[in-house]
Amino acid sequence: MTTAWIDGQPVSTGEAVREAAKLLSSSRFPLVWGSFDDASALREGTRLASLAGGVIDHRDLPTIVPLVEALRDNGMIRVSPGEARRRADRVLVLGSDPFESRTELFEQIFSVRPDLGPAKENAREIVLLGPASASAGAFASAAGEVRSIACPDGEIGDAVAILKAALAGRPFHDGPFEEGGARALAGWLKDAAFAVIVFDAARLDAIAIEVVAGLVSDLNTDTRASALPLAPGGAMGAAEAALWTSGFPLRTGFGRIDPDHDLVLNAADRLLSSGEADARLALCLGDARLGDHDVPTVLLTGGEGVEADRARIVFSVGQPGIDHGTVVHEARFGSFVSRPAERSSMLPNAADILSAIADEVGARVSSNDEARR
Amino acid sequence: MSALTFRLKGEPEERIDCSSLVPHHLANFSPAEIARLPVGTTKRGLLVGDVFEVSRNDAGEIRFEGGSGRLDRIGQAMQGGVIRVAGPAGFRFGRAMTGGELHAEGSVGDLCGSAMAGGRITVGGDCGARLGGPDAGEMKGMSGGTIHVKGNAGERAADRMRRGSVLVGGDCGKDAFSRMIAGTVVVKGKAHGVPGRLMKRGTIVLMGGAERYAPTFVDAGVHDLLVLKLMAKALGEVFGVVPFDGSPMRKISGDTAILGLGEIYVPA
Amino acid sequence: MLTRLKGGHVVDPANGVDEVRDLFIEDGKIVAAPTDAGSAGEVVDCGGLIVMAGAIDIHSHIAGGHVNTARLLLPEWHRAFSARPGDTALSKVGWTTEETGLRYAEMGFTTVVEPAMGPQSALHAHLELADIPIIDKATLVVLGNDDLLLSMIRDGESADAIADYVAWTVDASKALGVKCINAGGSAAFKENVRSYAFDAEVPDYGVSSRQIVKALQRAVKDTGIPHPLHVHCNNLGMPGKSAEAAEATIMASEGLPLHLAHIQFYGYGTEGKRGFSSKGQELAALVNRNPDVTVDIGQVMFGQTVTISSDEMRQFAGRAQASPGKSIILDQEANGGGVVPMNYQEKSFHNALQWAIGLELFLLIEDPSRVFFTTDHPNGAPFTTYPDIFALLMDRDMRQTWIEALPKGVAKWTSLPQIEREYTLNEIATMTRAAPARLLGTKDRGHLGVGATADISVYRPNEDKAKMFAAAAYLFKDGTKVVENGAVIARPYGRALTLKTQSDAAMGSRLDRYFDDAYGLDSRWFKVDGGALRRDMPFREVPCL
């Protein structure tokens, strides 16, 4: 079974690894980018980017950038889903159903009543602040009393800011609320035993997330409340693994001795369109695509559309968690879990290919150093 | 004496870190030593001499002949003297500077004047996002000095600004003055998006008004305030000409989500 | 190959050795001197140098969810940013797993314990540990605010059942011991309780902190875990209440071993116009009188750092002092926790006294095998400050110089200026090698006897003790030379030390049901799979008692 090609010709994995290492080593500023949901692949990808003097980026990073910015600029009091399940007597849900593609997480939190804390005897109260209706969608089946307050998605940040002003007794315009509605909702949060504010972190901007964090912080002066930002596990897990391997949550360059972190300058699209990145290694799984830009490319592909003709060196790789084991960030758990392979497969693990290329690049770097001495 | 000049040999292929090319740092270096300073950001290890022709003279005034959007960190942490860029410049133009004068004839990138504490920046063209704002994780943006951008400013200008004065000759991008702590900003054009989100204090004059105000900003009526006259006069002395003269203006206060002591003045 | 470390001054208190002699290494172990010393394939000249076992740090937050959150929270203090806001003690640590291993190795450390791994963060912690080069690692798993334990105590379940649960958790999480952090306090905080003491009850459970500590102390013993229960007491940092909590906990040891973590943070009284004074002398005397108890210090050093703790109640309260003013607090199953940046300032009366109290405790606790060398990294200070702390312990004049730089008035609130004791090299070796290995039950290390793992640090004597301990002349890890003249020359991966604790199979099936019913979680997620770590030999098992 052929799993590696150079210029369209089948080759051994070893040959392709050496050629990939040569391409990345001889480039000025290579980009290592793609579907790094598997923490094993991300760990090896970071090592490769570091040895090759390139940049590491995840294709879904934009979905977590606002949350990353809000967390590090402002901080937050936040809660795990499991604790929300057991304690949250009042839940404020922001925006269009944030659980739309998160059925298991929804079930984890909302299929049961809270059973810890002073309000454990009461039914959970849920307010949907957003365009969704309480009687439609998943929340119709939630164990609790659900009502909705209409608010367009674009005004969620405003609405939370209003709640924060109302809680503090400062003036505001009603915005999406009916007269008196904002004060009533702020009071409802304040009177909770354990209030949770849940939102899709990809749909709010960083300032709006800071406002949510600020509201939660204000509520905690007297009572307990906590935020539950929902973020895609793949990008979040990659950012976590990048933090311990490089010190930063991705979009980090290794052109110099110390890593350079910059969410704007090191974004994959910008590096390719500006020509600053002159080579790339792309890990394309699922629906990931190479995009519009063409540079000398090493492609690790296990995706739906194999764009093999656009890469000099191609490796066919398996699906993490299906063809081989994987380590991923699991939102329900709030941390990493490992999953074994579901089937026996001949397809190589992307993490192993990345590791082999990194070793080869590392060997080239040290032999260059030797030569210079 | 004429300036110490860095003449760009051609558009660099990579981003160039010019942070070492500031007067106080170069004062004691010979031309040969300057040519060997590292400025590259990739493993190629580019030196000044690879990127620029250097003509040595008085390091108290530095001149970049031919700019580029890839020349980052020009004037970073400069303490005094003058730097002029005959063209555009990259990111972090004048970041964390504490004194001196920094001028670009063209446009500059994001984080111009980021967290600067003193000195004067002028930009002939536009500037990118987060004018004067903090870098990742930092708690305060600009805390002193003055910035004059003759063109437009990008998103979130004056983010977390704490002190100092900014004049924007054109418009401001989305969500300007976010999280502003204090300081003064005058905008000749309009503010796109929602200005002042989470601002605590600070004074803003928006001659072209805003696209929209957040519901946590409240109209405080038209005022004929002495402070506006004093401000127009004081800022006029800093910037030469300012687009308001102290006539009565409408005051909008916010952001009441956080403290509500910020003031946005628009023409009455 | 046989390696000979020739002519060094060997300081090995575990074996009563304090003299010039040779050491021999083969296959990663220390071996007896061969009949022909000349047969060694490699000779390392240690003439004039001090030879000790590799140092062991029993309490340093180097890996796991909260540590990573601190990295996320403070990008502006990372090394890459250091040229911009200026060098900080924190920036010198390096924020990556790789740099953690390199910096520890350069100082001659070969084993470091991450003391606060939440059961849910176990895989995350081990993934990070697997990426730390050179040193061996170990973890303590945190129990004592978890719903199941509190429920078991409330429901009067047997000590055997509790021991089974503890054994299952230690085995699943691949830990070397058990820690409890403000037992019951985090659970109470989720019910909006803001102040909590040793005999206070957790709402919903009606169980006190004392009951939790005692139940865990017994379970640890029953399970045969060598390391005694590692306790982070209630009311950390609160003047008066902290010292009361430490005293109550020490008195509750009742003949069984108990380890109290970062005791400096409990040495606070309420005297003086600032309501903040030293309880160092009283606390040291109490430790001296109670031989069941061991303590580590959690020394404060001046400069920017960040506090990382699973004591959610304390971290929430500490938000007000955050510097820079931002923090991340986590409500989670069991402990949760928080990350709060802190800037200890020499000019602050409060911080200066904290510094002095730590040293008082170091110097007034008489037995160097019952007091351990920690800063509670990074809570009191980053571990890169260790060389300075060694110097402060070994050099009274240096202490005097530091005391003179403190704000006026601090000196009269501490006995530190009067303390003449200077630690000897032998005592340092006891405190940082022999005793921690005994405390952890890791008999293969902490000493240089035949059969020991060849983790050996070699120092070049210097009047300036900070210089001496900052850069090992040599470090051998498992017999491989990894440091030379303070610089890393090889970076093999060490292993995580684990225990094989036995639990009843019925506990396994009970927990499968429990995690699903109570939290909607899969119990398999709590079990660390060594294969997921991508290292050839990720673990090394330590025998239970």
C-alpha cells in the first residue's frame, strides 16, 4: 500500500520524509498548519516548526481567538460542564443555540436537575437571551423551566453590558429588553444559588466576552456565578498543547531563539498571501483544504478532498481516533482524553510522520552546525 | 550634522525587527558594528548590512530611506532623538517609546505607539489596528505622549489608553476607544462600529460622530463647557490645528457597564 | 561502560558519608568500587568538587491544567516578551515544559513532584510531564473536595471502601501520592461560603475538614502509599486564622505521618498596627514537638510571579491583590482552583515579613529531615530563585544584608536577625536529597549507595553559595552526563514515578456508574494511558509499603 508520493510518484515513507525535511529545512520561513486537533500531532508539529524555524498555526484558530484574548486580557471565573450540571439552578444562554452541534454536552448539563447546593430541590430555570424560541430546538426537552427573551445575535454584547449596568444601578438604554426587563433579569441572576452564563465563544467578540466575564465577576461579590464559554475542542486542545510546548496559544514563530507569538502576523493566510512563508506543511483532515495560495507544500492528507496535485510531497495519513489512537480536548470533561483506534489500519499516524520529519530536520540542523564549526 | 541613514536595499522577503535601531542604542556603535546588528526574523539571521545601506552620521537623528510595511518595531522603546521614515513602516511603530520624535511619511501597521509612555509620533498615512493599545495580555495601552495620525486609524484605536493625546485626521475603525482608562482622543472623521465599549474614563471628541452608540452610553445633553475651550487650546498647541474650537457640543457618557465616566463629545 | 567519578568530596548523609572518595557508575546505577579502579572506561575528575545525589523537589507546580492556564494568562511575562517589559524572575523560568527540565537540571535537580494534579487533569498533567526533558517527575493527586469522598464520609462508609476509592484514583491517575487542598473549602465555596476552618462543616454534606483529612490520612496508610497525606491547610494566608489552621492540622496528626505543604503561608499572626506579624517561632516549635509531621516551606522571594492553586476559595479571595489585575478562577468537579498573578515587593512590609517568616521556619525547625526546600513554585517564587535561597540558609551575613534592605520596622517583627544558624552542606544534602527520597518512598534515589539510581550532582565550591548551586559542574541522570559547567549537553527524557495501588474490582464498576450518573462523564477518561504520552518508557513504578 503506497502512502507517500514525491511529485506524484510513489516512494517509500523514508524517502518522502527525507525530501520533506529537505524542503522545510531549505526554506526561509515554513508554515506548519492544519487540522491539529490531535494533541500528539500538535506536540510533534510544534517540535517540527521549532526545528525548521517556522510557524505553527491551527486551521480553526479564529474560532477561539476572542476567548483567548478575553482570558488573557481580563481573566474570568468559569465553570466546567459537569459542575454546571449539578449546581446551576439558573442558566442564562446567550445567542442562537450554542449547543446546536453539541448534543452530548447539552445532554450532560440539561438532561437532569441540579442536585447540589441550596436550590437543589427546585427545577432549573433557563433563560434563552437570543433569537431562539424556548419551545423550539433542544431546549424544549431540557429538564427545567425555559423561557426566552428575544435579542438579535448582533446585540448580545450590548445586552450583557446592559445587565452589568443594571446590576450596578447605573443608567442605560433598554436595547433589546422591554422596559424593566434588564433589571429583572439582572436580579434573577443575582438571586441564583449558582448562576451559569453559557455562550458560544466563537460568536462573541473579545470585548463582549470580557463583558460577560465582568458581569460574572460583579455577581460574585455577593453570590456565586460562573461563565461557561463553549469553544471547539480541536482548536482549544491545540492551543493548550501549544502553551506548554511553546509558551503561547499558537500562531507562534520560531525564526529566532525565542518564540515570537503574534495572532495577526503569524496567521497562516497572511503569511501565505504576503509571501513571507515560502513553504508549508499542511495537515488536512476532514473538510480541510489547502486554500488559494500555492507554495512548495508537504501535504499530510486524510481528508475528503485529496489535493495531491498541489503538493510536492504527499503522505496519506489515518484518522485520529479511528485508524490510530488520539489525544483530544473533550469539552464535557474540560480536559484531555485519550481514545484508542477503532479499527486496525495500515495508514500512518500523522504524529509519527511529523515526528520523523522533525527528527530529520533536527539532524540536518546539527550536521550544518557541525560543518560550520 | 546629517542623520544616520538606513537606505533599504529592496523590499525585504521577511519581516525585519528594527528595535535595535534607536538613537540611544546606536550612539556608541561604529558603522561596521551597526551593519552587523541582527534584524532578521527567520533562521537566515539577516543583519543590518544585508537589508540596509548604512551611512553613518549623528545617531541622534536616524533616517530610513525607503520604508516598507515589513519594517517592524521602528522606534521601539526609543528614549530620545528623532527617527524619520521616508515611506511606510510595519507593526509596533514606536511601541513602548518613552521620549523623542518618531515620524513616518507613509502608513504604518498595527500597534503603532503601543503602550508608549512619552514622546511624539506622527503618521502621514493610515495606521493599523490597536493604535496605542497594549500588546497581548498587557494591562495598559498608551500611558503618555502624543500620536497624530493624518489618515485613518484601524480597529480598536486607543484600546486601554491611560494617558496622553491622540489626533486622528480621518476615521476610526471598528470599536475604537475600547476599554479606555483615561486620556484624550480627537477624531476629525467618524467612528465605525460602536466606540468606547468598556471605557471607564477618558475624553473623546468625535467630529463625524459614530456609526452607533452602545445602549450603555447615555446622552448628557449639549454643553458649552470651558473645559472644551481649554482642551482645544491645549491640543492646538500640541498638534498645531485641531478640528474643534471649544464651541458647545453634545456629550454622551459611558460605558455604564463598567464605570460610566467616559465622555464622547460630538458636534451639537 | 564503567564510569569513575574520581576524588570528589562525597556528601551522602543517607549513608553517613562526608569524605573524599570515588564513585562508580555502570548501566545507570551506582556500583561498588571494582578491584581495579583503572578499569573504568571514563574518568570524570571531581577533585575539589562536591558530589551529592541529584536533588529532589517535593512540591513544585510544573504541569497540568492550572499551570497551563497561567501560561495563557500571562503572555506578557514570557521570555519572548522579556526584552520588552524588562527581565523578570518569572521570565527566567521559561514557560515551556522543555525549559522547565533544562533549568532544573542546570541546578542539579533530578526529581520534581507536581503536587496538585486534579483527577480530571491527570492525562493533561502527564502529557506535560512527558515533554519535560532530563528530570524524573511525579504527581500527587488531589482529593478532599470531591463529591464522592464527602458523600462516603457523610454516609458512614467503611475505611476500606474509602481506601479502595483512593487506591483506584491513584492508580488511574498514575500518581505517587495524595494531596488534599483546603479540604472541604472548595466544595463549601461553591455554596457561597467565604470563610472556612478545620472544624467547619461543608453544606450539603455535613462533613468537616477534620473528618476529610483524617479519612484521607488513614486511607493513604491503608493503601500502602509511602508518601504521607500531603495537606494544604485551610485559611492559607489569613493572619491569625492561617496559624490556627496549621496548628489544628498538626495536632490532628495523632501518631500517623502527615505532611504540611508551604507552611510559610500559615505563619501569620495579627499583632502590630498592620495586623500582620510572624508566627514563625511558634509554628517551628510546634513542628519540633510533633515528630509525625513534616513540612515544606514555600519560601517567598521578591519579584513578579503568579500563584497557581487548587484552593479555589483562597484564589478567589486573592483576586483583590492580583498584580497585574487579572485572574482566572475555575469552578470544577472537586477542587477547581485559580491562577492569580502576584508581585512580591521588597518594599512592602507584608511581603518582606513573608520572606522573613519563611527563613525563620527553615532555620528554627531543627531536624533538616523534616523540613523541605520549596518555594511552592511559582506561588512563593519561581524555582529559579533556589540558588539565592540556598545562600540565605548557608550564610548569615548574606541574610543580614538582605534584612537591611527591608522596610524599617520589619526586623522587629521577626526573630530572623537573631538567628545564627547556618545550614551545612550535609544538612542541605539531607533536606534536598536524603529526606525527600525517604518521604516519597523512592529508595533508589536521594543517596549514593551501591544500587542507587545514578542521579548525581556535582558542584564547584564557591564562597558565593548562590553561584555554587546555580550551575552544577556536572549532572548525571541515570548514569548519563547531562550537564557540564552549568550547561545542558544531553536531554534524554526521564520518567514519571508511579505507584501500583490495588483496589477492589467492585470499586471500578461503582465508579463507572458514579461518574456517569453524577457528572455525565466516562470513568475511562480518568485513567491515564501511558501509550498516549508518546515516550518509550513513560513511567517507573515505585513499590507500595
